[in-house]
Amino acid sequence: MSVVILDHPRDREENDHIAVVRINRPDALNALNLEVRQELARVFRELTEDDDVLAVLLTGDEKAFAAGADLKDMADRTTVEMFHRKTERLWQN
């Protein structure tokens, strides 16, 4: 199961040029763990280069948009791992 679902406008019968990106971790109220953050970054980079997409709607599910940071995921990380999580954005386009 993908933690991020992309509904691309080209996949719909009527192309409205709006991509819908859905966070998909209902068991954790869509809390943002490293996997979700990396997948969101990948999808947003892909959509940035897509001339067919004029807008992006970011959503969760009927229970929650996103509960925020996944504290359980963060608790299992070392200080060095947490540092890399914050600095990895510096090297991404």
C-alpha cells in the first residue's frame, strides 16, 4: 500500500489540470514519517515538471488531514539520523 496516492488529471475523464495528492496512512491518522515525507517530495518534484498540472490539492482522508510528525518514528532515530533528516533537503533540487 502506497503512503501517498496521486490522482493525476490526465487519468480522469475530464482533465481539470488539478492533481490530487492524498496522504494514505489511516492507521496513524496520516502522521508524517520519513517514508511519507520522501514520497511527498518525490511526487511534488514530478508534478513541478508536469506542464499539464496547474494546481495541486493535498489532502488526507475522512478522519484526518495529517496528525503532524510521527513521534513514534522519530523516537526510534539516533541524533545523527535526525540531523540527516533535516539536512537532506539542502541537497535536493
